[in-house]
Amino acid sequence: MTRMKSTLDTNSDDFRANDAAYRAKNAELHELRLQQRIGGPQKARDRHIKKGKMLPRERVERLVDPGTPFLELGELAGLDKYDGVPPGAGIITGIGMIEGRHCMIIANDATVKGGTYFGMTCKKHVRAQKIAWNNRLPVVTLVDSGGAFLPEQANIFPDEGQFGSIFHQQVGMSGDGVPQIAVVMGPCTAGGAYIPALCDEVVIVRGQGFMYLGGPELTFAATGEKVDAENLGGGKMHSSVSGVTDHLAEDDAHALAITREIVSHLGELPKTRKTPATPTPPAYPTDEIHGIVSRDIKVPTDNREVLARLLDDSEFHEFKPLFGDTLMTGWGRIHGHEVGILANTGVLFVEAALKATHFISLCVQREIPLLFLADVNGFMVGREVEQAGIAKAGAKMITAMSSARVPKFTVITGGSYGAGYLAMLGRPFQPDAMFAWPSGRSAIMGPDQAASVLAQVRVQINAREGTEWTPEEEEAFKAPIRKEYEDFQGAYNYASNLWIDSVIEPGETRDVMALMLDVASRRPKVETKFGVFRF
Amino acid sequence: MEKTNIKTLLIANRGEIACRIARTARAMGITPIGVHSQADANARHVREIGRSILIGAGPASESYLKIDAVLDAAKKVGADAIHPGYGFLSENPEFANAVEAAGMIFVGPTGETLDRFGDKASAKEAAIAADVPVVSGVAGAKSDPDEIAREVKSMGLPVLLKAVGGGGGRGQRLVENQATLMEDIEGALREAKSTFGSEGLLLERFLPKARHVEIQIAGDGTGDVVHLFERDCTLQRRHQKVIEEAPAWGLPRDLLDQIAADAVKLGKSLNYRGLGTVEFLVTGGEYFFLEVNPRLQVEHPVTEAITGLDLVALHLRIAAGQGLGLHQSDITCTGHAIEARLYAEDPANQFAPSTGQITHLHLPDDIRVDSGVDQGDSVSPFYDPMIAKLIVHADDRDSALAQLGAALDHTSVAGVETNRAFLAALVRDTDFAKMQVHTRWIDTRLDALISAPGDADALLWRALAAVLFVTRDRDEQHSNPWKNRATFTGWRLGLGGDPGEAGQRVMLEPAGGEQIEMRVGPIGPDSQFTVYDPDETALHLRAAQIAPDHWQVTHAGEVRIIETNTAGDKIEIIAPSGRHLFQAAPPLAFAAAGGAAERTLTSPLTGLIVKVLAREGDAINEGDTVAILESMKLEISIKATASGIATNISVSEGAMVDRGQVIAEIAAIESEEPNE
């Protein structure tokens, strides 16, 4: 392996200015995360605690093995989407270790609008299940939810990917042998009752967890039957009469203790199929990435310098370094895990796309996971490249990338635009996990380009109509378009819509990837069937 | 005296002294055989001696104090001698006589000597007769309260009232105030009668700032008596010795020689046989006879240390009629020795004995330790709760004190409370270092000694224990990031901001301390940890593993290399300055152990109630049968699923019940708070 050489001048003004700008971005991220970590309003949290319940984050902390990591996913989902709902959409999802086993933990936050499901809550729950399913992780759901947030009906009820998909996936996962455990720590009414009911084992907390298709009020309204909550769907009733629940707990701590015991009896732990090397830090401090990422989007970032700060010992075995040099491809390790890297160093040309295709097929052949570091304005345009068949070359890259069934991950480090976003393992191609740095941004095209393209269309119409724009009129036309694209392209908008799983700091990238790579290394191999490559 | 050889020695004692005597016996080619009560069937002295005879039930009065049982045991094993150790039957003349009457050797003085020294008045008379100075007082015992009051008034306060049959400091009462005089006298008389069965009180001038100095003597029973120098046992609490040392530091040698000469004189006057200790009070150049302890003393190891003699061997030699085998001039005093008595007792709770299983025990291995228990043994309520004696011997007193302090720091006990920290505070006390102490000094300083901060680093060790717990089973260089300690312990996304309540909680119980919940905050770069106590006070430390079970701990600019010993949830930190033991539990452990049980009892089948055993309001325990149901040709016991009070018993005998029908409920007992 070859150690990458850095020519970075950490004493330059440019470095310092970049660094300061990036740290401000990180601070903004921390601020947002803190909001979601706190959860609902103080009053709601106090009320929750007063009932003798643990806050959802405390439940998670106490469920996982002491000292082990908890890799949270979708923490900024729903950011600024719903009034009075902090980022996170009222649900916590993430991977944690329970009794030495990786599990997907899904926990409702009852302090946020009673833990009800908004559109984004459904999507986040479904997404967490999907990650669990892909990686064969047992799912532990800590249910404490008032059910659907009714005014959100359109975004939670009728469609695929909404609330009903939770059940559909539960059944599908179960069929694939993925264990599912529910802990009923609050009310589960109507549809909500099916989440635990479809699980393998259910724990319920006495006097606190309730499960019924219709609550006491609805039952009375529908049939005239008067019955209290305890007899209708209380823990004691369900554990001793209906058999809907399997374990009766006295409080949250007890329920979590039972849950840990359940997980300890899920059979033998899956073994890793990979033998990682001894982890080593990069030869250059990861922290320096802050000073490398360009603060001015017009000035490209030197992604070679970035990569040197992400790989173990900065060692990178580059593939085809002299061919298609607007895309770096090669192998390195992150915390000892071997990974195939595709990182942009410019616009995608025919050669770059062909190189990517070649490289991806090698990684598939060798069962090496893929990591796409996306910072690309798109594919090259123009007569020369069209005549060289860039559409064909791009299609090859997309076919290889889309077909590959090795674990594959995306991190948007800079601007990722247009077909470039898609070719660099965009969300539609179902990466195992997708992250963006605070500097990450993505759209069909950049704000300036969008404004220019639309202005040009307008200019053509104007020409047909025989009118002309003053420069001021043109700017007045462009400005709102630019603003719209700027708002759209930000990492937080992507996180809010769950188009990415998380916004992570550059400094967290190695850690997040290491945890994900380890999880992925324990799942069974899936054969790749490539689609047709056009030659 | 007839010379003989002891072949088989019955040790009529238990604990450390039984083990101690057996060691020497074995070295002398004598077969030691022990005795034990039912409570001691698995005790260390039984295990160590290797053969032991059951002599009765747990209470000492039904075993170790039963003369017949001990004699029967001795006869059964064909013992030719009995060593009584200390306490129990060691000073009982009736026992000594019975042993000799049975044709065996009593390792100790004659019954006559024991008789004389068992009574304070006659002991004092013996001293006066031998021209040994005694504390001024009224000759003979008095039992008339008015007469005592008159005498006390004429002597002037303070005066010490001593029960005639008392000893070892028990049965003493100090009168300091005229107002309470009659009350004190009557109380002392009552106590003398109830505790010692004696009517009389001795009246003595009280010496307020005296030191306790005692002379170890040995006599061959024919008039040859030597002394083995003195011991200073001034540090006492309620007349119980806490720390003993030899020689008596800071007193002029000529004074000590004079005291020793008097002790020998007293011994010679009685043709003293065996080992004995003549106790004196010393104040301002004067000394006064107190009493004689006619037996092997708890604190004999300090004398062994400075003289290089084996006192048990000497004792056995004398008993075998082989004489002292040494002259006074052979006996020398080298260096300084100190002994501390480690007890299972709770200093914070008036030194009440602390019973239960010793779940963890580490005693120093570089000094002499006489111990009667091992890890896993229990401290029973029947006997003296001593765990061990720690004995150090150094060139001078300062070094010995330092050694003892370090030894106490390197002692760790869990499962029972101990006086370890109290002893450590004592040996580091500056007044004690200068020997500016007296027999009641501990009482005057008790609060300060108990609340002594002890280890200034206590908070650090606690924080470190929390860190070690959350990082256990984790690996510094592990390629599995989920197990990697260096980078991933407590890892969470977004720890750059205010971590809020992030972090791992762990319940910690320091040995001899209160359970506390600590929070280990997110790990920082380079093994930096922040640990929060329940008050959210943060402590920053760096804990880097340098080898398996070895850590470099950095805190406040100071580096310490420590060793750890972890087994399950037990974490022991072995620092250069001492050992620190913690029991850790993840916060859910307690929940898993005791989920509240079902409190409604229902019939498991349709059938006939043939018996109802619990009555309304009965306190019942989990597992008790509440009713018996006959169904499907079976008698089925309906058992209590929880402990509590039986209520709402809704069936009676002969009643038919349906499956699921409520039989009774068990109400929780309202207050289970300790009576405080």
C-alpha cells in the first residue's frame, strides 16, 4: 500500500479561514442535535417522569450494554417540518449493542406530541426497519405512542412507505428470520397495537402499557360496552388472559431488564465474515479536513487531501490513477475494515465512468464494501463527450453501482448535483446508509445554474414576444430561484426529509463508517446480478 | 515440675488464635486438634487445623464455654494438653483445674493463679503484697452504696468504680461529677451483679491522662520469671485495645525497666507459670498496677516481633515442664512493632459488629497478618468479629507507623463493614505520632477520626471505577469498533455540543460505603473521560491501558500507574497508595433481580377448596400455601406469589371455585423502612 502524501499548508490563511467556517457549521449541527436529544417541551418531560416513566433516551441508554456505542440514524428527520416538534420526528432510531448483539432500537418519544406518528415519523420507522432488515439486526421497539397524528392522514395512512409499511416490513423481516421484540411502555391504540402484536416477543409494563384496537371511549361509542383500560388492554390482562403479551414488567427498568434477557436468548451471535486489520489512525489528522473543505463553493475542494485524512495510516491503493482522473478509485481501510472508495476530483468524464464501472465490478468480485464520497457537479456535457458516448459510459457506471450487492455507503462531502448525485450512489439506488457532511449539498443543479437555465428559457420566451430584460429585471427573476435552490440543496433539508440518514461531521466519518462496516460484515453474502452493460 | 512431651494438643478456641497456636504446635511436632461449634463447622480454623471436634451449638455458652464438652473432645482425641487461647475458658480456674484433674496439661497458669487474678480485689492485694505500686483507692471491695459514696467524696473526683469480677476494661465506670454520683454507683453495682455476678466494687483514683503499658512475663512455675519487655496499648476505645505496640515509645528506659522489674517481682511472688501480662497505667513518671492477664494476649505478636521469640512455643515449653529455656539476658528488644486489629464493625454506627459474608478479602502480603477468616467466610453474630491482626516491624516507630498505614491502605474487605479507615486515620494522627495520647484519647477524638477524609483521592478512585466498569470487556486495539475501547466507549453521534445527560450510568458501591450512581460522560480523544457524581460534579481523568489490567491514570497533572482486578461486577483498583474495592452494577441489575410479584391469587383450575391456611390479615411469605384446591383428583396448593399481608380472602373451605377465580390478595407491607 502507498501512503498518500499531503501538501497541505495548515498555516495558510486559506486553511484557517476554511477551518473557522467549517467549525461554525459544526456548531450549528451540534445545536440541532441537542434540540432533538432534549425531546419534547419541559412540561411534557416533567409529566412523563412524574408518571414514573423513563425518558426515551434514558431507556435507550439503559437498554444498551454499558460503554457500547449507539449509532443513531435519522436524528434530524422532520427538522422544521411540524410545529412544536423538535428534529427527530418524535422517534429515536439507531443501532446499539444489547447483550453483545447488534440491534436496531426504535423508541417513541412520548414527550413529543404524545409520541404520535407524523409522516416523517412513519418514514423514519420504516427506514430503521429497512436498515435492520438489510443487516439482519434484531429490532427492539420501545412503544410509547398515541398512534397516528390525525391531521397528517395523507402522509401516514394510504401509501407505501407510510404507517402500514411498518407492518408489512415486520412480516417480511420475520419471514427472513429477523427477531423482533416490542416493549409496550405506553398506550398502543388501533394500528399501534399491531406493532407489538406482530413481534416475536412482547414485554408490557403494568399500569403503563396498554394495547387495544379500540380504547375504552371508542369501545363505548361503538358498542356501548363500558370497560376500563386495564381490563380492555392492560398488561395483566394481556399477559394472563389474551396472551397478546408475553412478559409483564413492573416498571420501565424492569421491562428493559426483561428485554435484555430476551435478547440474550436469540441464539448464537452472527459472526463477522471479514477479518479486519489492526485499526490505525490516518497519518494526517482527520481534524484538518475542516481546513481543506473549501468555504467558497466556486473553489473546488482537494478531495485527495480529504481522503488522506479518512483512511487508516492514510494508505490508499489507487486503481487506474492515470486514467479518468476526475474520479479517484482505490482501496483503503477504515478502522481496519477494507473498503473500496470512489471519490470525485472533478466532473465525470467518459473515462471516469468506465473506470468506476471497472472498479465496482472488482469490489463486487472481491466482496469489498463500497464507499462513495460525493462532491461532483455532474457529468461533462458537450459535443466531444457526447460523441465519445458519455451516455453509454454513464449508463455502465449506473448499472454497476445499482447492481452491486456488496454493502455500499454514500457520504456527500461537497456539492452533489444532477446525474452526478445519482451516479455517486444517490438515495434512489438504496445505499445501505447515506450521510452528508454539514458542507454537503445536492440538487438537480446548483442555484446559479438553475437561475441561469430558467432565465435563459425566459429570455427565449421574451425574444419570441419581442421584449427584453434589463439586468435588474433579470436579477429580480433569478434571485428567488437561487434562494429556493439554496434552501433545497442544504444537508439539513436532506436530513429533514430523510433523503439521507444523518448529517455527520467530517471528524465522525471514520467512526460512523467503522460501525456500519462492522455491522454489514456480519450479514450473509448477497449475490450480485449485474444488469446489461452497453458497450 | 515433671518434664513431659506434648504429642497431641487440643486447641479450645477458634479464629486467628486457634490457627496461630496450631502453626507453632505443628512446627514443634505436636499434632493440633481443634474444636468447633455448629456455626463454625466450615470456619477457617477448622479447615486449617485439619481435624476438629464438634462441641455444641453456635452460642459460645453452648460450645466454646462448655467445660464438659471441651474436656470430652480432648479425651476423645487423646490429647495430652489443652491450649485455651484467649477469651472463652482461658482464664477460668474451674476449667484449668478440671483439665488437670483429667490428667491433661492446661497450657497456662494454675487454677489458683487464675482465681487470684480473676478477682480485681485479690489481684490488687497480690500486687500490694509484692510491693508493686497500685492506684490509690480503698482497700477491698465495697457493696454498700452509701459507704461507697462517702469514700468517693473523701478521695476526690474523678474516681473509677470497678466491678470485682470485671476485666479487660469491662465493668468500669468513671465518676466525674458529684451530681451523678449515686446514679453511677448504683448503676455500677447493678452491672457488676448482672454482668459478672459479683457484688463488690473497687474504688480507685482515676488517672485522666495515663498511658497503658503492660509487661509480658513468662514463668516456669517454680519461681523463675522473666519479662519480654513491654507493650504500649494506650490506644483503646471503651477499654478495648485498638492498636498495640512495643516498645513503649517516648518513656524513659529506666522507668520501663523498673516497671518490668516490678512485674517480674509480682510473678516471682506467685511462682507464676506460663505467659502473663501485667498491666500498668503510667502517668508523669509514676506507674500503677492495674491487673494481670494470665494468658496469651491478642497483642502477643508485637512482643514476638521485637524479641524474635515464639511466645506460643515458649508457652508450650513451659506447659511441658521444660522450663523457660532462656535467661533474662538472652531477651533483647530490636526495632519497633505495631499491631492493628481489623474488625468487622461499623465505626459510623457506634462500632456495632457487622456480620455477614466476607465477599472479598485482600490482606497485605508483605507483613505479618494473623487472620482467622478467608474470603467467602462469614462473620457470625456469635463471636468476636475480628478479621485479622496486621503486625508491622521496622527499625523505628515512624517507619513502623508508615508501614502500618500502607498495609491498611492495601487491605480491602467487602461484604461487611470494617474499621479499616478508622485504623488508617489513627496511625496517621499527628498526636499519636508524637504519642501525645492517653487511654481515653480516642473517645475525645472519635468524630474526627471517623470522619477523617481518609484517602484524598477517594473521588478519583470512584470515578475510575466507573470508567473501568463501562469500559470492561472492551479492547484497546480491537478491530471491532463496537468493542474498541480506545475510540468507541460510550460513543454517540454529535458529542461536540453540550452532551447534556449523555453517558453511561453505573451504580457503584465502595467497600464500606454508600451506593451511588455515577455517570461516565462521553469518551474524549486520547482516553479522556469525564465522570459525574450524583450532584453532577465533573471529574476529568485520563485512563489509558498500558498492559492487561494495568492502567496509566492521569488526573490533575498527576500520573499514577495502577493495577486492576476485575471479576464480574467487582472492581478492585490497586494503586501505589492502596487498594480500593467497588461493586458495580448496571442500572438495570436491580430491576432484573426483583420485579414486584403478582399480588392477586387465582384458582388455577375449577375445583373444591379443601383447606384455607391463611387468615385475613396474616403476614405471609412468598411461597407459603394460602389454600388447597382439590381438582382433577389432585390436591393443588395455591401459594403466595409475594410476601405481604393476606387480604380479601374470598373463599372458604368447601367452596367450589372456577378457574381464574380470585382466592385472595396480598397487600404490600406498608413500611419496610428500618427503625431509625
